[in-house]
Amino acid sequence: MNVHLKHIICVFFIVSAALAAKAQGSIDSEKSLDTFLARYEQSCEDCLNLRERVDSGEKISKDQAEYMVQSFLNLHRLLKGMEPELNSRQKVRFDAIGSWFKTGEKPAVLDHEPLKRA
């Protein structure tokens, strides 16, 4: 095999490996963002459940309430900073969770029951 052909094959394998690694990194990044969104959604639900408990007259410690709300806000800030990395589906989910927290009404886009049944 001539030297040029070996060089071309070597470059091809290096480029292929680099593209595969980049693609894997992109998949890992997307999974990581989905994990943060799941935590953000759960934190929102926890805060809203806490509000319902308080509204029903249950005594909740101020520290517990502040911790839960602060956790939600920290996740919001984190995801807001990562917003350019979110794909369109993730952006819709991020906005829907924020809306849910503000209004107390869960948007239909966050109804995961059909996915669980499927």
C-alpha cells in the first residue's frame, strides 16, 4: 500500500472516531439536560404540593418551604443559563414548567401519562 493511501485511511479513521465521539457527547449532553428538566419539573410539583398543604392548613416549617423554593429557583437559573443548548422539545418543556409554577395549572405538554402507558 502506498504511503498516501495509508495516510488517507489513517485520517479517515481519526475523523470517524472524532465524529463518533462528538455525536456521543451530544447524546450525553441531551440526556443530561433531560435529567435537569426532570428534576426541575419534580421540584415544581413539590413546591406546588407544598403550597396546597399550606393552603389546607398544614403547618410547614419556614426552612423547609424556603429550601424547596430555592431549589426550584436554582434549577431555573441553571437551565436558563443552558437555554441555548436546549433543543426545541426541551425549550417547550422548560417554558411549560415555568408557566406551571406561576399559574399552578399543569400544561398539557407536561402530561406524561400517555407516554407511560405506551
